[in-house]
Amino acid sequence: MATTTKLITSSNILEVCTLDQSIDPFWFDREILYCQEIYLKNLLTEELYYSFLDDYETLPLSAENQIIYDRYIKFIVCYGTAYRSVVGNIQTQAENQGLMENRTDYSNVAKENERRQAFFLYEKCFHYQKQLGNFLLNNTVDYPDFDATKIVLYPEFTYFNF
């Protein structure tokens, strides 16, 4: 099982996502594997996830895996990583300032823009998760490692099963 295989790079994230603020690539590199685990593995189910990672390590991808990578996986991991990076950046800024708060109109607008951007990135990630889930449910013959009974995200109902 390939658990350290990153499906995207920091430059992929910047190609896919337009970010309003500058984010240190350190955030991206730190979050990619975590985002694959929380936003992708639960949707693909473990068998398909690890099968996909094994296929990814020995490029080129199979035709079926290339389809889901180009249409969905790349975007899920990019938007999920960007979301986690923006949230981490906001949290670091808040912790670095302690209890001090700059109460100018500009600072309040900037904080609201960062929150809005984080929400937008999360919504994009979730959109691609739903699309991938529905695609897999409709094409189970092409993905024998996918087990719909083990999916954690139910795309047709748009909620997570905890």
C-alpha cells in the first residue's frame, strides 16, 4: 500500500485554484497527504483508493483511473488542500496576534474575504466529491475495487455518514 504517494504538487494547486492571498507552499506540502486521506479515501473506499495509488506510482494510469483522476480526483485534492491551507493560514495569523485584534475596516474586510474564500474552496471540493461518488455509483462495473456499501460520503444525499 502506497501511503506516501502525493497525487498532486503545490504547483498543481496553484494551477487549479485561484487564491486571493499568498499562501506559503509549506502549507500545501504539509496538507496534501492528509487531504487525500480525509477527502478522497473515504469516498473511493480503501480498496479502490489503494489500488489507485498503486496504479499512480507506476504511471501511466489505466484508462479508467485516468478518467477519474482528470475529472475528479485532481480537483478534490487541490481544492481540499487549498481549503485546509487557507484555514491553517488564518489560524496561524490569529494565534500569532494573540488576543490583539486590528479593528480597522480594511482588516475586517480582509478577514471576511479569507473566510469566504475558505468556504468557496470547501464547496468546490465537496462538489467534486459528489460528482465522483455519483460517477462511481453509475460505473461500478468499470471499478471492481469500489464497494458502494463502504462509502462514507453519500453523494446522492449530500451528507457525510458518521
